[in-house]
Amino acid sequence: MTTSEKINLAKFGINLISTIGVSKVVRDIISNNTNVETTADAVKVWAGSFVIGGMVAEQASDHVNRRVDGAVAWYENRKSQDNTSNE
């Protein structure tokens, strides 16, 4: 497995966990702050939470990818500095 494959696998795992967490938080916030009295209300709340959850999960995924890329860049830079100082 190449380094980029390992990085992509790590991103996938972190994104999966964060997406599940974000979805739960969004669902709980919406459930605790909405009044569902009719079937139409339930459909509206479900549709709204689906859209909002997707939007927040997408932003969380972008954030995770930027953080992982930053950590990898830092590590690669540090590694190249160590190799340069050893020469």
C-alpha cells in the first residue's frame, strides 16, 4: 500500500466517523428544537434535517481533509529537514 493510499484510507475513516457524529448532533439539535404536530411537519423536519446534515457533513469533510493534508505536509517537511541536516 502506497503512502497516498494510506493517507486516503485515513481520510476516509476520519470522514466516516466525523460524518456520523455531525449527523447525530444535527439530528439531535433539530429534534430538541422543533415541534412536530402533523405528518406534514414530520416530513418537513426530516427533509430539512437531511439537507442541513448533508451541508454540515460536507463542510466537516472538507475541514478534515485540509487538516490531514496539513499534517502530512508538516510531517513531510519535517522529514526532509531531518534528512538535510544529516547530510
